[in-house]
Amino acid sequence: MKSIATRRTIAAVFGAAAFMLLSGCVTVPPGPADIAGTPWADQSGLHPGNGTQAWNHRPFPGKPATEFSYTRLEGRDAISVDAVGSASMLRQVLRIEPEDLGAVRFSWKVPALMEQADMALRDKDDAPVRVLLAFEGDRSRLSARDAALSELAHALTGEPMPYATLMYVWCNHREPGEVIPSPRTDRIRKLVVESGPSRLNRWLDYERDIRADYERVFGEQPGALVAIAIMTDSDNTRSRASAWYGPVRFLPASRRQGR
């Protein structure tokens, strides 16, 4: 039987590598797989081929899976998400080179916040909505701790954790613009784009400059964008969270500059 310390270490690895490619032996719950063929997925403009994969549901080993389903809500194509003490993500593997990074557009609707959640604390690190961007980078610059986490993740799952993961999040208390480092690894940082309960129960739309946000949050230029995900989790607070996500769209740098 694994010791408590070993179990905590493994749990930390999977939490820190929230965007790593999980091994093929992980069982994917039925249902979310057909999201790839929905109007929601089609609106991203990034279709499978040339390194881009279909949207795919990725559970985390040892954790109940969040439920994802396609729906129409208030005239919008949406993904309905329900997390009951659970954590998993809907993810698309892709590749956008640094010089092509422009803007990301996304939207969400959140009916309620989780009162006990605090993304700065390991045991309360839950969020009703997250949009995650994973990047390549110079892995020789990783700290010894992060390099060890990445190697352990690789040993457990067959893939290292990303060099850097930028999350757009809704926080209970911190103001928009604040950056919350992950309590598990410095290579995951959360940029608050919404705060508090004042704008609950309505669709909120965002357009973010990927390069500007990455440089501000990590203090360096980004590498290639290699994956994107949406994630609603409530496993740490053992609570329930629900939300709706609109399509995630990328606007290349050339198009954005010329609009």
C-alpha cells in the first residue's frame, strides 16, 4: 500500500500537470467524446489535421470526472459542465507558433461560486470556470522542483507536464488582473479575468491578447501554443459547480492587427 506521502506526491503531480497528455490506458467516460462533432467544436475554426486534434475529454486518474455535454442556451452553442466533487477537462491539442499568436476569444456563464474555493491554496484550489493554454518553452530553465515534477509526470503518464500553463479564471475575491501562482508548481499561473458574484447568471464574453498576457504573467516571451482546455473542478472543496462555456476561438496575429 502506498504511503500517505507517496499518495500526496502523486496527487500533486496530477494537479500540477493539469494540462499534460494522459496515457492511453485511462478510461474516458462515455458521452463527452461526441462533442468533437458539435457546432460548439466547429466554431473554434481549428479543425483536426496538421497537428490539431479533435476536442477530447480527459479525466484525471483517481478522480471522479466532471460531466460535459453539448447544449443550446439562450441562442448560443454551449458546453454544459457539472462538477460534483470532480475534476477533468475538455481539451484540444494543437500547435500555433509564437509568431502567429494573436487573441483568444471565449465566453462563459456561471450560476454560482464555490464559497470555500481559494485558488492560492492547495486544498481549496477549485474554480467554476477555467480556460487553459499550454505552451512549449526552454525546459532547461525549469527549477529543480519543476523539472522533477515534470519527470515524475512523464514516468506516470508517458508525457511531461507543459513548460508553462496560463489559466484564465473566475476568482471569488481577487480583482481582475491579479495573478495567482499555482500552489503546486510555478509553471501554472492563473490570471483573474472575473471576480466575485456581481456578474453571475449572465453570459460574459472576453477577448485576450495571448502574447501580452503570457509575457505579463511569466515575464518572458511565449513558445508555441500546444493545447487548450476548459475545466470546471470541485474535487478539493468536495462541493458542486456548474457552468456553461461558449466556443473558444483563436484570432491569428495577422488578422487581429488588420481588423
